[in-house]
Amino acid sequence: MRTRQDFDAGLSIVASVVRSWDPYRLLDSGAPPDEFDAQIAKVVACIPRISNAAAAAAALSSAFSASFEPELFSPAQCAVPGQELFAKLSAAGLVASA
């Protein structure tokens, strides 16, 4: 990410995907909207290395496995939000489309 605008756009996209995914349904259960901010920040830091949907899923897997139950957040289990994340980052021009 080259500019502050790129960073802000990446942060917004990652937050949107993670909050929509809402593993554990914490946000649906009334948890504060900043519940996953630490994981979101970890994924945003990975954006420069995301080059495809699998890399996006791996970034989500890494961030969530470090904080929660690793067996529930394998790259395969993060594939659907990873695809969405990569598509949105690509559409915003923040990663190169595969």
C-alpha cells in the first residue's frame, strides 16, 4: 500500500469482510464492533503479500489462529472469506488480480 488512502481503503475492506464473516457470531450476539480489530490489523499488515485468494485465506487463517482456536481457522476453513477479501482488494486496486 503506497498511500494513507490505500491503507484506509485496505482497513475498511478487511474490516468489512471480517465483520460480515463474524466467526463465532460474536457481533450478531451483541459484541462491540471492535471485537476483531486486532485480527483485522494483522490481516491489513499482510495486504502487500496477498496475490491471490489462497493468500488472503492464509492471512485470515494466520490472524485468527493466533488469537483463537487454530483448528477452526485453517486456510481451507477461511477460503470463502478469503475469496471475498481478495476480490474486494483486487477491485479496489490494492492487490494485483491473479
